Amino acid sequence: MNKNVQVTVDTIQLLEDSERRLRALVNATSEVIYRMNPDWTIMHELDGRGFLSDTGHPISNWHSKYIHPEDQPLIQAAIDEAIQHRKIFQLEHRVLRSDGTTGWTFSRAVPVFNDHGQVIEWFGTASDITAKKQVEDELKATKEELMASKGLYEAIVGSTPDLIYVFDLNYRFIYANKALLNMWGKTYEESMGRPLLELGYEPWHAAMHEREIDQVRETRKPVRGEVSFPHATLGRRMYDYIFAPVFNEYGQVTAVAGTTRDISDLKLAEDALKQSEEQFRTLTQSLPQLIWTARPDGFCDFFNQKWYEYTGSHPADSEGNGWTKYIHPLHISEVYKKWTDSLASGRSVIVEFQLRAKDGTYSWFYVAGNPIRDEAGITRKWVGALTNIEEQKLVEGNLEQLVKERTQELQRSNDDLLQFAHVASHDLKEPVRKVKIFANRLEKEFGHSMPEMATHYLNKIYGATDRMNSMIDGVLNYSTVSNLEQEFSMVNLNDILRNIETDLEVLIQQKNAGIRYDHLHEFEGAPMLIYQLFYNLINNSLKFAQKDIPPVIHISSRLYPVPDNHQLEIILADNGIGFSQQHAVKIFNTFTRLNAKDQYEGTGLGLALCKKIIERHNGTIGANGEEGKGSSFIINVPLKRLQV
């Protein structure tokens, strides 16, 4: 009992001594001071020094008062380990500061033992390391950015085909990217710290670069050049390079950085282009035309010698838009519009104008200019030629006058022919009419007493006079079809065919014929002529029908597109006697007959008239046939009449 009392007294004494030492320490330090009971469940006191709020009496909720919620599990784990192993507690963690913000502290607490080795309390200090942590975070972020930038730089430098390198001021390589190492055929370790001569540079080449490095250091400005070098695997190549100074924070040149690009292919292309331009210029001088070229924006940058010889001008007078001053004033507006339209659209320019020669006279020229495009279709150049067509224009003028005179002469001839056709029709029909009248009188007066042979001869006279009248009418129709003024309108072919069926009703019934058609297309034409066309064709099919086989006529139509219009195809097919295909063209000639007159009636003008009617409609007509199997007529006409 007395022993326990003594221990308690001793403990109290130790705590009082600890209290005095704490007070002395608090007065001597700027750090946070705190005291905890042995199992850290109670905080006896804490002097926050303005960093943390003070605690002047024991509290048990010190975790929520001082420790950031996310760090409380971490704190408890460290406390448990310190209690278990009776060792010093120390940890960096976040705290809730007296101003309500979050701060960082480095907390360190040591156990206080009594004489019996028992922990009677924990005594600790806490330093405000918020500023330090902010600096560390900033340094960490900066380091991460630097690492990312370094990675990006190394990725770019490592993947670029350009050679990138750095010299020190003693002409030794202190950095080389992968492309440069490949050119040398060496590793990074083999190359760094080596001078130029040890890396395969010829003495003259090494000396040149050393002079350039000295120049960069002295002038503090970049230098540039071109040089060839033997690539380890590609052979000798041509390179373009630039050396630039590297400065330290004091503005001193501490190294020389360089980049080099392989321009071998570019040089070959430049040489090829130069050769091509020389060939082009040589070619243009040998041509009789005036040749020009222009940039994509229309700026004329070249004329061949023929241009200068013709106009008497000089490059400064003609290049750009200077060439326009040599165009006839009456044509300049049209030329300028067509040229600007072509520049905007990228299409070829074609124009004719008069160009002034050096003696002041004007001659006609035909001008054609075409764009030269790259693989992407972008115009890179314009090339054109001016061809002198003065003589052609004179010939055209004479030809136009000659055509005009011939047209007038032809019109007079047509008028005379038309007049003759009408007169001839009247004069020829009159004797035929009288022959028929007297034959008729002969039949009436003596028919009852005429022998059979005389009657036969009389019938021959009737047939001959009828054929003669038909012939005269056919010739008149054929000669006048081109001169008739016909109004063009939309033609309903179905209606026209129905009218023809009515007009040929007797013949159709006699032949037991069938005409089949349905929903035929309308087209623009002269209704009277179209009626005559199909009347002749259908009558032709009925006339040349096979014996003992009822004639069947099929009529169909179809449309197909042509530029700026539609074409109508009409087919009329029959099952008549047909014809040999070798006569397919011949049958449209005037007075052409393929069959004997005594077997089939006709004048030989029907199909010729059909052809002329179709030509009047800017169309075509053709025929297919096979003997004993029928024939077909193919008509093609524009759906809409072309206005000329």
C-alpha cells in the first residue's frame, strides 16, 4: 500500500517536472507543442503558436479538431506502431489550421517514462511545413512537365529524318540524334566526345565546320550551308545545314547546335525542273506560235521570242498585265472577262482577238490557254499559245460572201424549180386529163361493140393515166416539201395514226390488216408532214403485203437522252414481203423500185418523200429487211426542235 502511494507521488512529481520543462520549452521555441496521454486518446494540451488553435485542457476529440479527415487513418496507424514498439512517433501530414485552411506539419512525439519504465505521457512538437510542401509540389509538377517535355523532345528528335546535333566549343559532338548516328553508321557511345575527323569527315570538310563553329561563337549568329557527305548505307548525299549558338543564362555562347536536312531528292528535282524549263524555252523558240506562261493568279511571267519580235516589246512591257496594251481596244473587254473567268473556274481559256504588231497594224490571233495542275488538282501554272489566223479570217470572210451568194443563187434556183414544178404539173396533167376523157368517151360510145382486146387496151390506158397523175403529184410533193412553211407544234402520233386508219379503212379491211400501237410519245413536228410520213409508210406496208397472209404493222417508240435534248426513236415493222438488206439505202432514192410495176403499184417517190420529211425535222430514217419475212423502218427525231 505504501509502495503504491509512493509510485503515485513519484509520478505526480514527474508530471510536475515535465510541466515545468514544457513551460520553459514553450517559451523558448516557435513550434507547436503538445502533450498526449499514454494511449493517445486524450490530448492534455496544445500550444498552437497561431498555426493551430490552442487547447488548454484535456480533450478527446483532437482527431476531428486538428487532423485532416483523409489523413486520420494514417495518423492512427503511426500512433499504434509507436505505442506498440515504444518508439518515437514522427510523420508528415495535413492539419486543419486555426484560420480554417489546410496546412502541412511535421509532427514528432517522444514517450516519457517513469522510473519503472512505464510510459506516462507523450511529449511532441509540430513544425509548420506548409510552404515547404507547396514548393515540393511545385517542384514535382515542374519536374513532371520537364520530363514530359524531355520525352516529347526526344520523341521528336528521335523520329525526325533531319540530323540534329550539338558541338562543344572544341568542335566535339556532345549530342547526336538517331538519324545522324545512322548516317555515320555508329552508336551514341562511339560518337560522343569525338571530333569531326574521327567520325569520317574529310579534312577539308572538318576544317570548314570548325571555321563555321568559330564564326557562330564570335558573331553570335547562325550560319548556313550545303555540303555532300557519304551516308553509311545510302552513299554520298547532299545536305543543307544550319549552325546556331546556344547561350547560357549570362548570354555567353556555350555550345553550337546544328540541324541538317537531306536535300538530295530536292536537288535532283530542281535539276530536272531546270532542265525541263530549258527544254521548254528551247521548244518555244522553235514554234511559229507566240507562247506565254502565267502564274496561278494570272500574272504572265514568260513570253517567247516570237512574241517580242511580233509586238516589238520588251519583257518589262509585256509581263504581268502589260500584254493587254497590244490587244485591239474593241476586244480588250471580252478578252479580260474570259481570262478572269478561266482563272476563277480553272477551265481552259479560248478566245480570238486582234493583236497589234510593231508596225501598228492588227492581225487576228486564236488564243488557247490551259492550266497545269498538280496531283491534288491545284493549278500551278498556265501555258498558252497565240496562233495567227489572219489569212484564215480573210478566207472565212471570202467564204461567207461566197456562201451568201451561192445561197441566194440556190434560193433563186429553188424558186424557179418550184415555179416549174407547178407549171409542169399543170401542163403535164392537162394532156393526161384529155387522154383519160377521150378514153372514157370511147368506152361510152363504142364499149358495147368493142372487141375484148380493145377493152383490154382501154384498161391499160386508164392504168397508165392514173399512174401518170400519181407520178406528177409525187414529183410536185417531193419538190415542194422543203419549201412549205409548216408550223411546228407538239404532235400526238396516236391521233395521227387513228386518222390514217380512218382514211385507209377500205384498204385495211380488204387486206384484213392489223395496225398495233399504244401510248406513243409526243414530239415537236409539223403535223401535216408527219401525217404524210406515216401515211406513206403504212400504205407502203399494206401495198407490199404477202399473199394469203394478213398484214400486221407494229409501231413503237422510246426516248433516250442526248446532250441538251432527248431523241425519240420510232420503229414501224411489218410482216410483208421484205427486201434484201443490200437495198436498205437505195430504197430511199427517188424513182427507186425493187419490184415489177405490173405486180405492185407505185411511183418510186414514197420513201424518198419520207426521207425528205424526216430531214426537215433534223432526223434520220433507216430500214432493215429480209426477203419473205418483212421490213422495219427506224426513225430518229429530236423530242424538241433545235432552234438554229
